[in-house]
Amino acid sequence: RAFLTNIEAANPVLNAYVEVTADKAIDMARASDARLQAGQGGVLEGAPLGIKDLFCTEGVQTAAGSNMLRGFVPPYESTVTANLWRDGAVMLGKLNMDEFAMGSSNETSAFGPVVNPWKSNSSNAELTPGGSSGGSASAVAADLCLAATASDTGGSIRQPAAFTGTVGIKPTYGRASRYGMVAFASSLDQAGPIARTVEDAALLLTSMCSFDPKDSTSLDIPTPDWSASVGRSVKGLRIGVPSEYVVDGMPDAIQKLWADGMDWLKDAGCEIVPISLPHTKYALPTYYIVAPAEASSNLARYDGMRFGHRAEGTASLTDLYESSRAEGFGNEVKRRLIIGAYVLSAGFYDAYYVRALKVRRRIAEDFDRVWDQVDAILTPSTPSAAFALGDKQIDPLQMYLNDIFTVTANLAGLPGISVPAGVDANGLPLGLQVIGKALDEATVFQVAGALE
Ligand code: GLN
């Protein structure tokens, strides 16, 4: 009830929730109380969560930030949310996001932008909470839920966490089931939590992950209890610092934050090891070929026939397809679909898509090569603090540059966390990222706990 009261007061300004499921929340909380009284509480018993609106929730609209899916009520539950309910969590509502998770500022949402509860102490401008999980990050930062689910295709958990002073982790590809999660780019998409502490993030991720035969890329391996790693000494761990992550125009505050992070870990007994990940400079162009290519294939299902928006009064089948898609999709989604169809087309497939896949392999091999020298990698989460709403909207390339530190972990399938680690001169939060070996979330949580 406290969170529902907070939502009522702040959501008209923040626009973090697209739907508040108050009655359902109270019902779930009562059922949770009953389980606790019967001595059967799960590990998340009674924890009130916000759910990013790309996780299918049975009987509750799942629109993925798009007019194409506005009004779509799934008849089934995503595996990730089902796992959370199994462990006793309570759903407060569905959280705003960039349309189909395409964006870095939550401004592509058909439900309007989300506002960051943080303000710069030198300007009154409304700031973005980042994207695509902007609703999740803003809601956690503003106390509109205890924690939230989110998804990360190229940084959409870690960048919003960094912009809002919260913790966000993307697990190793294949840890979290994609069943019931609206698809963007299937070889990159992973679910994860945004939370207030590293320990909360560990508890939530442990609950969210599971082997799922309904997702063909789900890993058939046990999920460890990651909360046991938080607070464990980092003494003796080797932390890699990649020289390629020093980029042009990176603000001093971010350079300093990174150096501070190295100092803190050194003080805690870690060894700082300079490393090279030479293909880093190709990560953004590679990502912005692979992700739109997969999106153009995934979003072909929105044809106006089976579910989602259907245009009225069309003259032919082709007209129905074209008009439904023209009306249902926003500009950023259309831009991605055009790029994706182009790089997959017969004349350009080898030059763009196949080449991008080869470079993707090189980027993954860069990481493979350093794992005998280091146990984890430390970088800034983003090249800037939260920017003003409207600032980068006109220039998609400017917007894409914001993902420079996060897309590599998706291309290589590695776990990555963003931890709040300080503020800039304007008092805005900044995040540090820890990237780990495949399946080694334990070390990621261990290092993140030491940075917190
Ligand atoms: N900002 C990136 C994009 O627009 C990543 C989004 C995401 O991780 N879902 O594609």
C-alpha cells in the first residue's frame, strides 16, 4: 500500500508505470501473508515489484511500449515473471519502456517519455532515466517499487541503472528464459533485475533464472544462490581495465570515477591489470547491424492479422499489412526495420550481416583471450551522466553512442552489472560496470558488492 500511495503521488510526473495493477497487488500480498502465516514463505515473499511491459503477464496488458501491441492481453505468463511469483513476489504494475526496447532514453515509447527522479543541481531540465528500461529504473529510484524486472539487448538494464543510481545486472546469455518476453534481437536479449542494492539484485536474479525447455537457447544448468557472493572478500582477484574503453570526449567525472573504482578495489586487495580488447571500436557498428537484422525478422509477426494493431478499411491484403505496420510502429522501430531488412537483403547480406557476425566473433574472442589474466573487468557503465529529455532525440547516431560500453557484453554473451559509484559535478549519479566470464555471475556480484 505504501508503494501504491507513492505511485499515485509521483507517477503523473514520472510516467514510469503504464498500468498499475492495484487490486492484483493487494490480492497477491494477502496470499503472501497467508503463506507466511502458514510457515511456507518463499525467498521473495511479499516483495512488491514493477514489471517491465515486455514480460507477458497473464490477463494484464503487455504492450512493449508500442501502439502495435496496445490492448494486447497475453493468455500466458513469461517464465521470468512466473519464477518471481513462485518465490512470493507481488506485482504492482507494468513499467514504461522504449518501443520494443529500442532506445537509450525511453523517448521512443508510444506511452510517452519517462522522467528521471534525479535533477541536475545546475539546471531545471527534466532528465531521461535512460532506456530502454527507463520505467524500471525511474520507478526503483523514486521508491515506486522495491525492485523491477528489466531486459538488456545492448545495455538497457545497465545504462538506466547508471542514470538513476540503481543496480542493474544482465546475466550470461541463456541464464534467463526468453519465453514470454517480447522479442527484440533474440541472440542478444536477456532479462535481469534493476534494484536498490547489489544484494537485492542477486536475490532477484537467482529467482528469475532457470532452465526452460520452452526457450531453445536456455542453458540446462543449475542456478546458484548469488546472494551468497555479495559481501565475500575480493582479496586476490585480478581486475582487468581495458585501454580501449577510454573514449574521446569522455567527461572528467567519468575518468575520475573509473580511477576511484580501481583504487577502491586495490584497497580491498585486488590486483588491477591493464588489458586490451582490440575489437572494441567495432562493437557499436556490429551491434547496430545484428540487432536491427534480428528485429526485422522478429517483428515480421506484427502483420495486423494474428494479434496487435489492425488498420481499418484497407483495400487488399498487402494494404492491410502495410497500413497496420505504418500505423502501429513508431519512427525508431521503422528505422531499425528498414536497416535490418537492408542488411539481410540478397545484395548486402554478405557485406553487412555476415561481416558483422564475423566481427562479433572477434569481439567475443577478445574477451576469451583475457580470462587467463583477469577474473573480471571494470569499466564505466556509460560515457555520460543522464542527459536532458529531447537532447539526443533528433540524432539517432548520438543516441547510439551512449551504448558504447554496454553492447560488448551482449555481443559476447557475458554477464555485466552496473553499480552506482558516485556523482558528477551536477550531483547526478554515475555507474561502474563489472563484466565477468560466461556463467561467472558469482564473481561479478562479489566485485559489485565491494564497489557498492
Ligand atoms: N540502446 C540500445 C538500442 O537501442 C539497447 C537497447 C536494449 O538493450 N534493449 O538498441
